[in-house]
Amino acid sequence: MKKINFKYNWLPVLFIGLVACDVNNDLDPIKDNTPEVPVVALTEGTADFSKYISLGASFTAGFTDGALFKEAQKNSFPNILASKFSMAKGGDFNQPLMKDNIGGMVSGANVALQPRFYFNGSGPTRLTVKPTTKVGFPADNAPTFNNYGIPGAKSFHFLAPNYGSAAGLATVPATANPYFVRMMPTQSTLLAEAASKLPTFFTLSEVGGNDVLDYAVAGGASGAITPKATFDAAFGAIINTLTAQGAKGVVANLPYITTLPHFTTVPHNPVPMSATVAAGSNQGFAPYNAGIKQAFAFLVANTPMTQAMADAEIAKRTINFSEGKNAVVIVDKNLTDLTAINSRLKNFRQATSDDLLVLPSSTFIGTTVGGNPLLVNGVSVPLEDKWVLTKTEVDAIKTAIDGYNATIKAMADSKGLAFVDFNVILKTASTSGLQFDEYTLNTSLIFGGLVSLDGIHLTARGYALMANKMLEAIDGKYGSNFMKATKGLAKAADYPTNYSPALLN
């Protein structure tokens, strides 16, 4: 027989009784004690944002994770600025969007520019998917663009005739830029094309960055730093042209690129050794160490070289390993050439903390030549110049950037333009970090939040911070109030620090 539980049988009776009673069942609404935030209207001050043009190189384009792709372009700092300018009578902002989120380009059946990096859980890895953007084919909506950020452009390229001509892609070396070619320009130069859009407001950023970057990423082994006189002439022409019709704008200077993780991630001493391995390696370099002492003894006896000078270079060139982490062995072209005395005494030394190993060296150091365990790259086989920036090369880059930045600041001031000191901003990021809303951004690779997986270009969140720094400068120069206006600034949480490998279309 089924047992009936009467425990809760009284609930329907009570409910009926309550409904039947003449009771006011309306409850007073719960009061929201959250203080109401007043809406602050945006005012543009003396600036006219109706026709905004951005001019620059890869940062301006939105380049990130080693490539240019659609989603990154949408998160470019000029596009973020344009969204804020739209609140202050700003017009449309058209960009030459790539065909996919893979990044890179194809030429026929060949991959001409590599796809983007993604984080595979241990480090940056290239997508293995083939790009769909074709070299030489126009971008949608060409040539009605506002963003003239051209990856790879150097200062003098802004004045170079036919830099956007498809025919120039086939010359050796190429005289055109594939990113500018797809914009289908109607003018002979990049500067003329941007100026033909008659901007009322412009941003000019990272001009001069590529003038040192090609040299830097090649470890100083190839490329050349653009002379300051060449940069000055180009930058002067750019500023004069953009302001000729009364346009206002904001100008940004250059960071010390050698503070970026492409140059700071790989330590100078990444080679672990046991005491036994260290002893064996020292034995292998014993003839070299003895040979340089003999060679410098000859130079002291037969040239103006002093013993003090000889001792200093002997100490620098002596190869010595010990148990624990060891400095890699490198080629340094700035050492005294001893090959006339002994052809086997090449310009070898161990790296110091003043030397910067480029990021790709992380996958090369410790590999063997032809599978021979005695020929280890960075140990028994010294690293070629392309893998390392020596202190001499680092100093040359710093000198060039200091010279460029002096010109940028002087010309911005002479035209009454807003100015952003990205050199100071990036220096802060590389030391104490930068606060951006609830996040602290620094220049560590992968997890720093500011610099993307290529170790040079910014993340979307980094570009949002860059946009806010420009808005702050605009407020200070032109009397606008982006810093205080409701929704006047970009929010850090709205912009990612990485993109999924599944993001392809």
C-alpha cells in the first residue's frame, strides 16, 4: 500500500487563505542607492575632425602578431581615434582591410608575406593556413581611404615616386610597397595621396621607425640606418605638406626599439652546461685563447698598440665556460682583425649583457650543424652577426633615434601641433609598467599585454592605450575634453591582447 506524506499538505490551504484576505501584497520597490554618473558631453575645442587622415607605418596600419589582418586593422589606433572623433563631428574613416584574419599575402601560388603568429601554449607560432589576400590586387573601396599606415615604409618612402605602382613590385629590388599598391593610389607619392584627401586633422606616427628597424632586426648585418639629413628632409616635407591647408594634428616620436621584447627576451647567457661539458668546451677553445695572446703580443711589439689596449681586448675575446648558464659565442666585426697574423683567429667573443640577441635566435641557439654534436650553434660555432646586436650597434640605433626625435619635436612645435612622447611611454612600460584601467601593461613577450607576439608591434590593447595618449595630447593642445567626456576614451577591457588561431575569416 502506498504511504501518503502529509507533511506539506497544509501549504495550499494557507495560500488560499492569504489570497482571500484583504491584504495589500504590493511591496515597495527596492531603492538603487548607486550614485548617478552625470553624462559629460564631448567638446572638440579648436580642432576640426571632419576629415581625419592617419599617416605612418605598421603601427598606424594596426600591424600585430607579425602580420596585418582584418580584426587587427579594426583595432588600429587610428580606427579607435576615428570612433571617438565621430562624437565630435568626425566623418567616416575607411581602411584598406585585408581579405582575411590570417594575415600575409599570396603571389600566385606562393606565400609572399607570412601569416600571423598565434600563441600555441608555449610560444609564438605562425598559422599554417594560406593567406587569401593577393599581391597587386586592390582592396575593397579603393582608393577612398583615410588610413595611410603602410607597413615597411621608411621616411623617404613617403616622397618616393610610384611607391604604390604595381609595376614596381616586379623590379629588383622592388620600388613599390604591396600594402600601398593595394590602395590603388591616384597620386605619384604616398604623401601626395594622403594630402589629396584634404584632411582637416591628421595623426603622424612612427615615421622613422623603419629607418632603424630593418638594420636592428638583421642584427646590424644588413640594411642601413637612414642618415639624419635624409630623415630631416623627408619629415620636414611631410609636416609642411600636411599643414599647408591649415590642418591640425598630433605627432608622435619614436621609442628606443631595442627596449622591445624582440631584442630583450633572449638572454645573453642561455646555454646551460655541466662541469664536464664546460671543461670539454674550454679545451676546444684553448688554441684560440692561446692564439689571441700571441697575436696581441706581436701587435704590441710591432705597432702603436699598448699592452693595456691588448690586455683589454684579450680579456674581451677569451672564451671561457663554467658550470651553469653560459654566454653564447658570437662574431663581432668590431674586434681587431687578427687574420693577417693567424687566419684561424676570427673575430669571436662571448656575449655580454650589453649585447642583444634577436628573438628568432631562441630557436637557433643550441642546434647542431648537419647533426654533428660537436658543432653546436652559439657554442663551438659562433653566432653570425645577424643573430645579435652588439653594444656598438645598439648605440648607433639610439643615436639615430635621438636625432630623429629631436627633429620630430622641433617640427611639431614649430607648427603648433599636439605631441606625444612615445619614447618616454615605452621606456616606462619596459621598466615599471603602464597602468591602463584595471591592467598593468609591460613589454614582456606574450604576457606583458602591450607588445604582440612578434615582439615589436603592439597588441590591440596597446593600440588602445596609444589612442588614449593621443587623445590626452589633443585635449592639451586644442581644448577638447576626451579625457573627461562620457565614452571619450578607449577602455582596456574592450581590446584583446591576443587572437585565437581559429579566427581566420
